[in-house]
Amino acid sequence: MKMVSRAALGLGLVLGVGAPLALSPAMAAKEEKAKAPQKKWELSKEFRAAYAPADAAVKANAPDALAKVQAVDAVSKGADEKYAAAALRLTLGQVTKDPKHQYDGVVGMITSGSANSADLPRLNYAAGQLAYQATNYPNAKQYLAEAVRLGIADVSANLLLAETNFKTNATAEGLVALEAAIKSEAAAGRKAPVEWYGRGASMAYRSKMVSDTAKWTRMQVAAYPTAENWRSALVVYRDGSKLDNQSMIDLFRLMHDTKALSGERDFFEYASLATLSALPGEAKSVIEEGFASGAVSKSSRAVAERLTDANAKIPADRASVVADEKRAAAAPDGRLAANTGSAYLAYGDNAKAIALFKLAQQKGGADADTVNTRLGIALARSGDKDGARAAFKAVTGAQRKDIAEFWLLWLDQQA
């Protein structure tokens, strides 16, 4: 994906500068009158003598223009002369469409010590662009970072800095620059394109940065909360994370609630995981919902086998859940209450699930992050947003915290 278009990389849009000198006395007097006070250039007679014919040759794109520019370089001594010579080389590069001359010219203007401070942001940006185009990524990073540090207003500078870092496998730095571009757009009252978020998520995923992958996918669905983007975000996070089965099923539950399940494979994998987790009621409801939506074909043998298996197990499972509910109150710790609450959650009985999860919290002994995640799900599904929010915020473990953050984001998007 190219986040920075060729148009945005055009030097004319960035520099807006040409030769900095008006060597004609009449022109100088006119400029000084129009815009006082004018910088007084310190130029020797020797330099002026070399500059005038070189300037004319460059503007005419004469065959000897380069030789004359080199003659100007040879006599340049002070900061002003070096700046003027560099600007002349830049103009030569623009006239001849030679990026090497353009780059050398811009860098020379920066390093001369004579550039106006107001021009330095765009000069550094131009140098960074030219270095990037030449695949000189270390120099591109140097100049683009300086342009950003100096406060250049063009959001493309941060975008290009991000891409430069991505090219050099400095993913973390690239993500910082990309996020700065998004924040810059927001500050200007604009919404960053969805592709910027996708780029961040993609680069974090490729670099196996699990937390950053979760962060960027959440940012994407926060800005563009469509079912398609929810699916993309959760699948990218799922595939880039090593989730255990219990965490995975809570992620599938979120995919269900955000309408991000798509196609037979999603429904089959969800139902298979529910079966593996001894939750036949959830497996049955998922498959039947897939049939009803048309996402799952009733002629699918594998799905039919899952449904038959779930139906066969449900009567005994329901009886076991009722018995465990009674035993949970007398149990020495909260593990049985937590497991029974999970079973009721799978059957869609949120009220009983909530009561059992709260009992598990009181007794202790069960995994607190799992209990809080599932308590949050049950509360959210029952309509208690504040309670759900408090439960999700109580999740602290690295893996489940990411999942809870996704649930919190979905919760905040509900009317």
C-alpha cells in the first residue's frame, strides 16, 4: 500500500523555492521595497562573476550548465555563497529532472548555515523525500525526522517517515510516526483514511508485535466500526496471537456480537471450539445461526456432524449444569461457580451466569481475568453497560486485557 502519492512527493509542492538571489540591482531594489527588511547577502565579486553566467546557463538548460554550476561551487566560501550555490544546483536538478542534483542542492542549502529558519522544515522534508526516492533510507529518516521535529504542517511528512522506518524494520518507530499523522488529521478536523489504520495493524502483525497489533486493529474499528472492519481487526489479532482455547472462545463470542462471523469456516471453527470446551449448547446455537443466516450450508457434512454431536450431549450437560449450580454454593473455592457460570453463558442464560461469576469472585480460587471477562460479556448482553465496563476494566493479564479492550470498544459503540 502506498500511503503517500507521487503527487504528494513532488518537490514543487514542498519547496516553493528557486534561486534565492536577485543579483540584478533593479530587482533587488524592487524586492526590498515590497518586503522590508530584506536579508543582505554577503557575496564576493568573484562569486557574483561566476554566478551570473551559471544562472543564465541553468535557466536556458545549456550544455555547459553543470560545468558552470561546478565553477560556482569552487569559489563559494561563506554561508550565503554556499546557500546560493546549492540553490542553483537545485534549480539545475529541477530543469534537468535530475534527482541527484536536486538532493545535493537541497542538502547544501540546509547545511550552508544560511537558510531561513522558516524554510528549514520544508527543506528537510524535500531532502527526506529525495533520499526516500533514491532508497537512501538512513538519510531519508534523518531529514524527515528533522522536518517533523521542526513542525512541518504537511501530514505526508509523518506518513513518509513511517514508511521509511518500515523499510528499515524499525516498526515501532514507524508506528509512532503513523499515529502522529492520524492525530494530526484529527486535530485539523479530518478523519484519517481507513488504510492508514490497516497499514499500522499490518506492520505490527508482520513484526509479531501482539499488543501493537491489538492496539491498531482497535484504532481501526474505533474510527470505522463496520462489521467488515470488526472482522478484519479480530481476525488479524486472532491470527497474530497465541490464544489458548478459553481466550479464543471469548474472542469468537465478540466476533458473534459484532456480526463479524463470515462464511462457513468461521461458524464451524467457533462450533468446534465450543464442542472442545464442553459447551454443546453454544455449539448448537452457533451452527443454527449459521444455517439461518445462509452462511453455513445445511448440506455440509462436517457441520452436520458437529450439530448431531452437540444435540446428543446437551441433555446430560444441562442436567450436570443444574447440579453444579447447587454444588457451587458449598464448594470450598470459586472454581466450580466460574465453570458453571461459563456453561450458563454458553446457553444464553446471562442472569444465572452473572450470579455465578460474582459468587466465584467472592470465593476466590478461579482465574480472575477469565471470570471478569465473562462477567463483562454476560453483563453487556443483559444490558448492564456500566457493570460490564467495570468488569472488563478489571482484566489485567496481557492476553485477556487485549480481548477485554476489544469488548470495551464494542460496548462504547452501542447506542
